[in-house]
Amino acid sequence: MIQVGINGYGTIGKRVADAVRAQDDMEVIGVAKTRPNFEAETAVKKGYPLYAAIEERAPLFEESGLELAGMVEELIDAADIIVDATPSGIGAQNKELYDEYETPALYQGGEDADLVDVSFNARGNFSEVEGADHVRVVSCNTTGLSRLAAPLEEEFGIEKMRVTLVRRGGDPGQTSRGPINDILPNPITLPSHHGPDVKTIFPDLSIDTLGMKVPATLMHTHSVNVSLESEPTADEVRDLLEQESRLFLIRENMNIDGAGKLKELAHDIGRPRGDLWENCIWRESISMEGNDLYLFQAIHQESDVVPENVDAIRAVLGTADAAESVAKTNEAMGMGI
Amino acid sequence: MIQVGINGYGTIGKRVADAVRAQDDMEVIGVAKTRPNFEAETAVKKGYPLYAAIEERAPLFEESGLELAGMVEELIDAADIIVDATPSGIGAQNKELYDEYETPALYQGGEDADLVDVSFNARGNFSEVEGADHVRVVSCNTTGLSRLAAPLEEEFGIEKMRVTLVRRGGDPGQTSRGPINDILPNPITLPSHHGPDVKTIFPDLSIDTLGMKVPATLMHTHSVNVSLESEPTADEVRDLLEQESRLFLIRENMNIDGAGKLKELAHDIGRPRGDLWENCIWRESISMEGNDLYLFQAIHQESDVVPENVDAIRAVLGTADAAESVAKTNEAMGMGI
Amino acid sequence: MIQVGINGYGTIGKRVADAVRAQDDMEVIGVAKTRPNFEAETAVKKGYPLYAAIEERAPLFEESGLELAGMVEELIDAADIIVDATPSGIGAQNKELYDEYETPALYQGGEDADLVDVSFNARGNFSEVEGADHVRVVSCNTTGLSRLAAPLEEEFGIEKMRVTLVRRGGDPGQTSRGPINDILPNPITLPSHHGPDVKTIFPDLSIDTLGMKVPATLMHTHSVNVSLESEPTADEVRDLLEQESRLFLIRENMNIDGAGKLKELAHDIGRPRGDLWENCIWRESISMEGNDLYLFQAIHQESDVVPENVDAIRAVLGTADAAESVAKTNEAMGMGI
Amino acid sequence: MIQVGINGYGTIGKRVADAVRAQDDMEVIGVAKTRPNFEAETAVKKGYPLYAAIEERAPLFEESGLELAGMVEELIDAADIIVDATPSGIGAQNKELYDEYETPALYQGGEDADLVDVSFNARGNFSEVEGADHVRVVSCNTTGLSRLAAPLEEEFGIEKMRVTLVRRGGDPGQTSRGPINDILPNPITLPSHHGPDVKTIFPDLSIDTLGMKVPATLMHTHSVNVSLESEPTADEVRDLLEQESRLFLIRENMNIDGAGKLKELAHDIGRPRGDLWENCIWRESISMEGNDLYLFQAIHQESDVVPENVDAIRAVLGTADAAESVAKTNEAMGMGI
């Protein structure tokens, strides 16, 4: 059993913990948190040993009636691998610590690409991370774009990919983020950094991206254009994408018009936390104009990287190949709608 | 086993179906729907026999690959009781049908109080509905106010209750409702109809209400003032409310500042669909100024009436008394946070 | 003096009235409205003769203390030209009436292109509408795209234009429109109808568009890609666009990050109603990748068609050529920031 | 002519500048700003001498092509009175500077009440501030409540005032503020600080307040309850409030349902920046239940304190009494709808 420690038990960390626990070849030996709140309480209730990430704040946990298993250093020392799910920029600060205990670490997409040896996406470059000490699981958006680019490139060839990412302003629980009533070009300078981030997975891909931020919390939505090297029909594209295990093609008769109904579907089928681990592509939107493919996809920022983190654990430790790992992860989590 | 039919499988109906299924003294013999969509698909996947609510549209289900068990009339005929969870106003149109088959019916709070023999809230008037043919489970807001008023009236006496209901503009999946960026007095004339609705449960209560509509989808929030007939301390009020099984007092150290984090908590503890069946009262907000009690409570419009519907089934059929039914419902659903 | 009648005194109609009044070669002889409200009150205060659009409702105006000048038919009869600024689809119903009185009419972009003889954009096809009986001033989005396409096509040649239109869900005063918290592909099928609408002005342009709807009220925002036939530098594109009188390039040192600050700028410089008649293009966003131009522009849905309506009056009646009319309109309104 | 200096040229400062300029007994001798942006540009275009508030950043203005008149100290020295319209908390830091130059100063409601000698509202305590060195014009919400409380107390007597303030999350141009989709009790502990703030104007008033924050930008909305010492009819209350020059009673036939349409009305009648300096009270909402008065009012957070700042200038310098000043201010600004 792979002993997994999770540093950071917020939006991503808590989901990765549950996903790791669902696997039969790994277990969660502890989660670390900086301060007590409802999430720390839940971690304890779920039986995850709770570690304090900041020594001075350790007493706060006990004041809140939450028993600690120790300090984060002990967790790092004991783990075969650490999943760092701390807020953007904190992972970089933790790197030294992981090195000190010689524990390989996975970081999230909020960290800079050059912090790590290699960036990771299960569909894109599973085999490239084996044995690496520092690996970055790319962001939710980059994960979504990588899963889409891979089959298109393999089957039809990509001449140029152009994507407008209409991003949610904050997560449902992030009450101090905006905007309240605006559409923000973000960043204003073009092309945006999202394209280069996809290139950490596919160095040769020609891709330009534009980002915006809007007052919505549920999911990002991508307006995608791909100039292909060949001219398949829209149906051929649909058939190709339907074979991908982490792409969900929203069927026409579902009458789903946006992220609200997508999340409602996830809730109705019993998904934990209403999570949508798959890219959600409107089947109806897939269309071809000449060699230009167009489509819309919605990306659940809180969860699409969760199965990728699970796969990255096996990829780094070399315990399974891509097909095997993805199949195991999917099966254990219940991928597919 | 009580044979329960559910007419309307949307926001409320699908939740009531799952809650009924969780009980050991009743079962769902079928659900009726007007047209195929992702919810109809899920009903079938979950094994609920699916009935067409509108004869002419029956073929649409088969075109969508969804097998029908029959027409809604057959469901009504076979049921011991019908839960009508259709949109506001449709319940009134269905009444004749239920009479025709002599099947007692529960309606939702969107129907007029004078459509029915009696309105229902488990904490307020459980014993008054036995044997009634037409019973209305009061709305989410009235349910929330009734649960709060009952213990306060019993323990301290209520001189006057004044509540501002800041209501979500629409549910998460209702994409055509607004406002987008406004605060609407709604209704503009005062006091609002919410107070009289609470009086369908507590006829002698003195209550004035004011309603507003804002651009949020997760929960309603009530700003509550109760002029009490005595002057308890805030702690005495807290102690009283903590004894109520369907009031959840949000603890200070949870660091929950609004509905977003409340829903996140619900997700984390594994609540189906992230539902919050309890009134969510900020413990810290409970305060006394003279004999004036003030507090904030959040009400989950999609789910707080679900346990009430389950109780109403037993109340109408006379198969359990209030304490027994509430305990059974709570146990089966997993009430309490 | 051209005698202008305005049928419909809402968002567009009231702005066109003020803009027509500001010109020295035309005057507003009356405005028609279906029912009394604050806008009707203001029309009277401003001295616009008020006509009832629906005979049966005429008494309502007098009950509200608003004196009527007559029925809309009298206005149509007296006018040299009618600007129909009624809601989408009502213009089509009014067409017969305008024919009956042989009064040429301008319609708005909400009407179908095939209702009219020709669609109109001042920068695109001013000279093509002279003498036409029924002319459609294209929608706010199409106006914005036409103003941008014209100089690019003339100077650099357009191979293909691809635009994602992130549209505001409703206007600031439209409180029943949504979504509240969602990002909606709208329409879901691709490409959207916006591209073909631009082709009513530029029949030979190759353009694909995608539309979304988000919870914001202030302005639409376009994410624009133009594959050019040549490879200018970004500065050359900036220089070209800066010469256009109805394109406003937002300067870097203004620190404007979205529509909220754009509107604030409009208010600060004294624009009536905070209107932004120009396309608002982020100067910093203009960039070239190979022959691919990228940029962001914000479009004020309530007002960018207002100067176009004024120009269309002269264009239809043949009283000025494009350069002359645009200069007059701009000067009278105060175009340019 | 009173020589007025304005330190801070943002939301409030720029409006106060324009309002001061409109008076015939005072003039703006300069405005100070910390950094160049579109507002600084506009100040220069309007002919307000521009001063740098932070010496090190002075060169940034010239780099942006904006000529400076000097440093803020020179402005303070030259002024008869300073209106400090800097962000909350900065006023406190500036106090020493104003003392150094012996220039009396007006602060805004974001500063603590105990920073100053006395707090100010024109309708409440005009005569109490003459000769004071440090005066705080109370916040938008407190201004709105003071204007309402004064006539009610004088005419009917107030037993207890209870108000729920549903506050906009941020101003239209504040893009980093939230929440996006939530209703936040804010503060969670009750009663909120707004009540004590009203008592800085009316020390003997019994008032309890509750605050919430919602995703809207246009105006705050108050749900007001006043237990009166007598029992007037609703019409008597309406008649009383209609006599107040800074209360606007929204007439029923205006069909105004919220802040969006209120702002549209302001725009239509030509108000600068669409400002609403008056409390906007829904006439229809005014109602009496026993001795309990209920009503809704909307408060424009960006502008209702502007006329109060103008009056405070005269009040501090003793150049006019309350009636005279309010009449002058109203006349010059165009108060009344």
C-alpha cells in the first residue's frame, strides 16, 4: 500500500484524500491543515489523522476540540509521497521541506511550472514523471485542455488551437472574491498564460488562449476553436471524443443549458460533493466549419484534477502504467456519466 | 408498507422520493413527470417506475429511450397517498384527479392555503392533519419560521415576531430567473404574505414579515426579531434551540460566513445533493436586547421541506404520532450536524 | 428639418430621441409608448409629445396624469421617418402600419434581417440604404463587429474572423432576466447566429461566432481573433484602429479592468446616462501571433446603436453622405474619449 | 468664497468636488490623489488643480502626462477647510497633517466616530459642529437612517427602531469584492455597529440593526421597522415624509421595482453619474400594523452623503444655518425628483 500524505485540506486536498482512500493500492496516512475550521472537523470525523501545518497554531486545534496526530514534518517523513494541496505559492515554500525528508511531492497547478522537474496530465504525459522528485499536476483549465487536445492531435492533427476561457470568479465558498457584476478580460494582455501552460504537457502544440473572469462560481466554460490538419465530420469528432474516459459528452435530450444543471445532474447521480471530474462537452455544440472545429466545454475547477492527482501518485512511484492507472482510478471513483 | 406515489419529479419531488425510499415503513411505487430530461433519466436509473403526467407527451419518453410504467392516473389509483411536487399552481389543477381516485394528497407550499383542508408543519401541528384528504406542506420559508417559533412560543412566549426574508432569486439550475444585479423589495407592499402563511400553522401568532429578492441561488437568509414575553439570556435561547432536532446551530469555530460554506459543509459530511434539511442558525448571532431576540438563519429552499413531507405522510394516514414520526424520519435521513 | 417619429420609448428609443434632438437637421416630433411608467413621465418632462401605441391603453396615461398628443398612427402619418424602437418582434408587427402611411421606417437589430430591404451600419454600408422603405440598424454586437471588421478588411484583409461573444444576461433595469450564477453557452449549437448577422453588412466576410450568457448587466465583451491576410505589427493595428471615430482604445494608464470602470469613466466625463457609444477596445490587449490578431472589446448594449440610428435617418432620406453624416452625428453627440 | 480642498478623488471625492463647484459661496481650490488613473485624468480635464498625496509617487503623474499643482500639504495649507475623502482608515492617518496646518477637516463615515469631535448629519445635528476642527460626515447608511428617524421622532415619537440593512457587496467599479453568489450575515454578531453609529447623531434613539451583504452593486436596501409612540395612519406617515427635501417617495405608477430602475430614472432625468442623493422610499411599502411602521428604502452608497458634505462645510465654518444651507445645497445640486 502506497502511504500518501496530504498537505493542505481545502478544496483540492479533501477531495484527493477521499479519492486516494477509494483506491485499493494506496491509503491516506494523514492530512495537514493550518487552522481549525469545519473542514478540519470533518477530516477528524472521517478518520484522517490530522497534522498541524504551522507549529505555533497547533494549540488552536486542541482549543477547538480537535486531536492532532502531530506536526506536518512527521507526516512528510512517514509518507511515500506527499500531495501538496496548499494555496498557490505555498507549495513553493514547502519544497525545501519535502527535499529535507526526501519525500517526492506532487504540487498543484497554482505553482509555477519551473518549480518542478515536470508537469503532469494522465492523458498527456503519464510516462514522463516516473522517479521525479517534484511534479506539478497542471491546473483545472490546463487539465481540461490537455484531455481534449490529446485525442484530436493523435487522430486529426492540430494546426492551431484557440481557446477563450470564461472563468468563474471564485469557488462557491470564497465569499471575498469578485467581480459581482462585471466581465473582466483577465489577463488583459494577450495571449494569456494558459496556452504556455498547456505546452508544459504538449511542447509542440500551437495554442493561443484568452481569459476572462465573470461573476459565477460553479464551473469554468471554454469556447474552443481547433484548426485541424484534416477535415473530419462533426460526427467523427463526436465519436472520437466519446471514447475518452474523462470526457463527458452532454447528450442533447438531457436539456442541460449550463453549469447549474450540470451540477444538479452530478448531485442526482450521487456524485460526492456534486463533483464533475470529467470535461463536460456539449455534444450539440461540436461542429466543423471547413477544418475549424468549434465546441463548448465546462470544467469543474474544484475536482477535475482529482483523478489526475491519483494517477500522478502511481506515475511518479512507477507502480502502474498509464492505461492501468487510469482504469483503476476511474473504476474506484466511478468515472463516467 | 405505505405505497407512496410522487407526482412531479423536480427539485422537491426527487428529494422526497429518495427520502421516502430511506424509510422502512413506506415505499415509492412510482414518480410522474411531464417530459424527458436528465432527471427522468436518473429516475429510471434509480429504479423508480416512471409515469407520464401528460398523455400526449408520453411518446417523447420512449423517443428518449426511457421506458414508461404507465400514465399518472394509474399511479394515483395504486397509491395510498400522493405527494404532489408539481410547480406552483399545477397542484390546484391536479386536485380533482386525486379526488376522482380517492387518494389523499400532499401539496407543496406554492399552492394556496385555501386549496386544502389544512396546512402542515411537523413541529407545529402534526396531529391536526390525520384523515385529511388535501394537506399542504408549507413552504421552505414558512417551515423554517414555524420550527423556530414553536419552541420560542412554548418556552418564552412570543409578543411579536418581525422577520425580513432575504430570498434567493432562483435555484442553482434555474437559469432564466433574476435579478442579476439588484435587491428587490418583493413584494413591495407590506407586510408580506409570508406572515399570514405562518399563521396557517400558528393562528394566534403575531408576526409581520418583509420579503426581498437578491441575486443568489444557494439559500434564503432570514433576519429575525422576536419580541418575547419574557427576558431570557442569549445563552438560554441557545440552549433551548439546541434541543430541537431540525435546528442546526452553526458553531463559532466552524468559520462559516454564509450559504456557500454551509453547502460546502453539507457536501463534506456526505449529505446527498449537499442538502441542509435543518434551519441553519448562526449561534453567534443569537442575542437579546431587552426582550428583543435577534438572530440570522439560513434556509435551504430545495430541501428543508423534505423531512416534513415524509412526516406528513404518516400524519395524514395516522400511522405514527409526531414524536415517533420525526424520530424515524430523522434517523433514516441522517438529520443533525 | 427632418421630422422624426419614435415608436417605442424604452432603452433604445429614449436614447435615440435625445440624440436626434441634439442634431441641427432633424427634430423629434413625438414618441409613442404602450403604457405609462417613469419613462413616459420623463418623456413628457423633456417636452417630447407623447403618443399612445395601443388605443385601449390610452386612458391609462391620463389616469397617471400624463397628457397624450394622440395615437401612434397620427405620429406615423406626420413623420418623415419612423424609428421603431419597440421590443424584438414587435417591429415586424408594425411594418404594415408604416406601409399604410407610406412612412419609411428604421427597425432595430432584434428584428429578422429578412423583414427589411437592407440592414445598416454607418461604417459598413451607409450608401446602400438610400430610398429604402424598411431598414434594419443591426444589433449592438453586430454594430461592434462591423466597426472593427471594416478597417481591418480594408487595410490588412481578413482571412477568417472568430469571435466569442460573452453577453450580459440582461440590462441593469431588467430584473426578471438571468442567469444569477451560471455561464450559459447560448446558443449551444455552433457557430452562433451572430456571424451570419455580420454578413448582412459584409456578405463576403468569413466569420464564425460563439455566444455565451453570463450574470452581468453592464456591457457585452468580445474575445476576438482575426486571421489577417497580411502580418502587421500590433502597433500598426493600434494605429489603424485609433483613426476610427467610433472605436475607443482604452489607454494602459487609465487602469480600467472591466465594464464597471468603463461606465465610471463615462459618468465622470459627463456622458448622458453613462453611455459608451464607441467600441471599447483594450489597447494593451491588441496583439499579433503570426497573422492572428487578438483583442478584447466591450460593447455597451444600450447605446452603441444610437449614433447608427441617427446616421441611418440621413442615409435613408439621402440628405448627407457617410462622411458628412458621421461627422455631424459625432460632433452633435460628443463622440470620442 | 470658501476655499475648499479635497483630499482623495475617488467615488466620494469627485462627487463632492462637483457639488462644491455648483455652489455660489465656495470653490474647489484643488484635489489630491495618490496615483494617476482615469479619475486623475478627468480631474485635470475638469480644471481641478491636481495635487499629489504621496511625494514619492509624484513623478508617476508626470509620466502619465498629468500636470501637478503641487503636494497635498500645499493644498491643506491654502484651504479654509479640507474634505478628506480617502479610503477608510486613511483619514485617521491624515489627521495630524490637518492639525499641523490648522485646517479644519471633514472625514467620511468609514472613519471611527471617536477620531473626531463630532459626527454630522444635516437633518440631525447641523448646529452642533460649528467651530469643530474634526468632523465626521456619517456613512451612507447612517445618513439614510438619520434622515428618516428625524421627522418620525419629531412628529410621532420613536419607541424602537429595528432595521435590516441589505448591503451591496461592492461599488460598480470594485471588481475584486464579493460575494458572487451568497447572502452573508455581516457582521454575524448582533446587533450590528450601524445602530450605535446612528446614535452618534441621535444619542437617545433606541435602535437595533442587522447587516447583510449580497451580490449587488447599485444601492443598499433597508428593511425598516419603527415602533412609534403614537399610531398615525400610513397616509399620515407618507404626508410627513413627503415634506422632507431629501426623501424621495417612489410613486406607485412609476413601476420601479428595485435599484436598477431607480438608477435608470436618475439617468433619464439627467442626474450627473446617475446619482440619487435622496433616500428612495417605496411609497407603496409604507404601512402601519398597530404602532409598527414598516417600509423599504434604497440608499445610493456613492452619493447620498455628497450634499451632507457640502452642508457640513457651512456648518463647521458657521456661514449659514441649517435651513439656509440645505436650501442652497439642494437648489444648486437640483435635489428632488
